[in-house]
Amino acid sequence: MSELARVEPWKLVVIGLVAGLFGGGFGIGGGLVLVPLLVFVGLDRHRAHATSLAAIVLIAIAGASSFGFSGELSLGLGALIGLGGVAGSVVGATVMHRSSPRALTIVFSVVLLVAAARMISGAAPLPGASDLGDLAQGVVAAGIGVVAGFFAGLAGIGGGVVIVPSSVLLLDLAQHEAQGTSLVAIVFTAMAGTMVNRRNRRVRLQDGLIAGIGGVVGSVLGSRAALAVEGRTLSMVFGFLVLFVALRSVYQVWREEPQQV
């Protein structure tokens, strides 16, 4: 599809709604749903990643607000992760602009496979994670943000697939609190990455905003549902969903691999 080709608004709203349900429900922004669906309706890989990130801004704001009203987030840690994520997101979005569509698909698949393994395994926080002082916790949070932000900008995701398990593992946050905190951070990373993508003329901003409107509704509904479900159950269910999407992306890479002669 060319840059000026039009995607029907109702398709974007539906895509955003579905992405918002998963994004708000699992604290991940929704990029793992947005990217493949935007590609499916005709956007090329680069613009799908960039437009996904623009929609995630609205999805993350709505989801974070919902978790915040229930007291299930750490605003301070979310801001620190987000600030670290800004730097990582700018670098990741810049790399995305210079990468081939095939390379983007490979990176996207690897990120999802790692996230799926972590969510399904449900590993406990690392020893000492609960004993960190304020300064050490802040440094760890910023480090998580840098890594998550890089993948957010590179793979068109909000970064939550890194932030949520890392917050549980390294910061000793409960599942629901990690998801709410992740959405706060994602607002920062998605905005930073979108600014770079807009400068590089990769993002279809209008499409991202339309998808984001649907995503706001889905994010509120998803976060409300998540708060009513036990955290371990959330982690396992979403882990298998991520695994499915990752394997589908791996198959796509394998299918498109040039034939040897």
C-alpha cells in the first residue's frame, strides 16, 4: 500500500478496540496486536510499526488512568521507567527507520518469544529485588526504561512486554501494579518514538489517532477486566497469546526467505 492509500476508518477503530482490550488488559500498550493487523489491512511494515506507536499513546493514557483510579500503579517508578524509555525509544525508532522490513519482523518475533517465555514461566522476583533502596530502585527502573524504549521504537510496541515482566522480576511489583506502572511508562516511550517516526515520515498520524480512539474504549474495558482477574492467570493467558503471535511472525519470516538455488 502506498503512503497515501486509504484504510477505511471503521477498520482502524476495530483494530484499535482489539488492541486496546489487550493493551489495557495486560499493560503492554497493544503493539503486538496493532502491528500485524495494520500490516493485514495494507500498511507496509515500517508504517505499521510507526502508526502502531502513535495509537499506543492514547491506549496507554486510558489504561494507566483506569489502573490509577484503582490504586494499582506506581506513578514515580512509571515516570522513571518512561524517562529512561524516551532515550531508548528515540534510538530504537531511528534504527527502525534504517532497517529492512525483514529485519524488523525478525526483531519483533524475538521480542515476543522472550516475553512469552517469561510470562508463561511465571518466575519469582530475583533475590534482593524487594530490598532495593530508593536510589537503587530508581536506577533499575531507568535501566528497564532504556531497554524497553529501544524495543518500543524499533518494533512498534509500547514496551510493556519488557516493562511488565522486568518490573515483577527486578522491582518486586505485583502483577497488577506492574501493568499499571508499565502503562504510565509507555506514554513516555510511545510519544518519543512517534516524534522520531513523524520526523522520518514513517507514521500515518491520522490513522494512528483513529485507531487510538477505538483503543481508548478497549483499554478501559480491558483494564477493568484485568483488575478482576488474579495476576498469575493474566500472565499465563497472555503469555500463550504472545507465543502464538510470535510463532506466526517466525513463520512469516521463514515463508519469505529467499530460496537457495
